[in-house]
Amino acid sequence: MKQVLKASVAALALALALPAMAEVVVIVNPKAGESAMSKDQVSQIFLGKSSALTPVDQAEGAAIRSEFYKKVTDREPSQVKSLWSKLVFTGKATMPKEFGDSAAVKKAVAADPKLIGYIEKSALDSSVKAVHTAQ
């Protein structure tokens, strides 16, 4: 009986935690030519394998950053940072600029048609265009 109760409490805690995770959308400037992008296209950009757009990142340690990289690249943020460090060291790329929160990422992307970023879906407005929803 105690094990059933413990399992029920654990399942309830997990169920309550899941809705707390924000839905993440990938955004570009409304003037950018892209209207939709695949997970693979977004992953290639944020892993430094494509220079189609310039990625901007959320702050290191931010929950949305972790969620984004797990959903889009199937990697942990630390693995992505290591990959970028190698690219920077070899002169093949420049580390993505980090912004403190979704509002700052949205403002930067809205101001530059060459940037791509990610924010919480709840922060989406007409100043940027969503091209992918991370799932």
C-alpha cells in the first residue's frame, strides 16, 4: 500500500511539473525569408553547421536554454557549448551572443533580419515571426 501511494505521489508530481515547462518557439525577424523551418534546419544553425542565420542564445543556466537544446539538438547545453568552443578555437565560427531572457532575445531578433533565436511561446508577438515550435 505504501509503495502504491509513493508511486501515485510521484506520478502526480511529474504530471504537475510537465505543464510548468514552457513551450519553446524559434523566432526570426518578420523580414527574414524563412516562414517555416524543420527541426534539422534549426539544429544545424544552433550547432554551428549552417551559417544561413546567426543564432542568439538565452543565458547559460536558463531552463529554456536546456529545454530548447534537448528538444531541438538532442544534446545538453554543456555539449553544445563544448562544440561551439571547438569551432571558435579553430576559427570556424563565433560563439552565439547570449541574452538574459526571452524579451531581450526577441528585441535583438526583431532588430536584425540575420538573427535567429528562441523564446517562450507566451512571449511571442508581431515583432518577430515563429518558424518552428520545439517539441
